[in-house]
Amino acid sequence: MRSLLQVTDMWYRRRLLIVIWKQWKRIKTKVTNLIKLGINKYKAYECGNTRKGYWHIANSYILNRTITDERLRKAGYVFFSDYYEAVRR
């Protein structure tokens, strides 16, 4: 069950990143938010101005480095594997 929930969490996290990326609609907003999260200006512009699809960009190094699991947990998102571990104890 644990491995199934971990795979589901990976998919769930990627979908969350897609939703966050879509909420930052404009290139300027994407670049500004990436800079706020600690990416240098050149890389932020490069990532914010990409023409790649949402699914591809959600798996990128930049987004995975800036929007971490800890930030998502702090924002209030619950992961299935965390809940499983809490119930199992």
C-alpha cells in the first residue's frame, strides 16, 4: 500500500505544480514568482518563457527545486503517504 500511495503522491504533486503554474498566467508573473522563490533572473526568464507543455514544465528541475513538498505542506496540502503513516501508527 505504501508504494502505491507514493506513486499516487508523485502524480498528485505534479498535478499541483501544474495548477500553480497555470495560476501564474502571464510570463511576467511566472518570472517574478520564480525570482521570489530564489531562482536567478536568467533561469527564471528562461523557465517562465518556455513553450513546453504544463506536464513537462511541472517535472522541470526549476519548479521541483522551488516548490518543494515542505512548501506544499505549509500551504495546507495533504499527501496520501503522510496520512497513511499517521493512521498506521
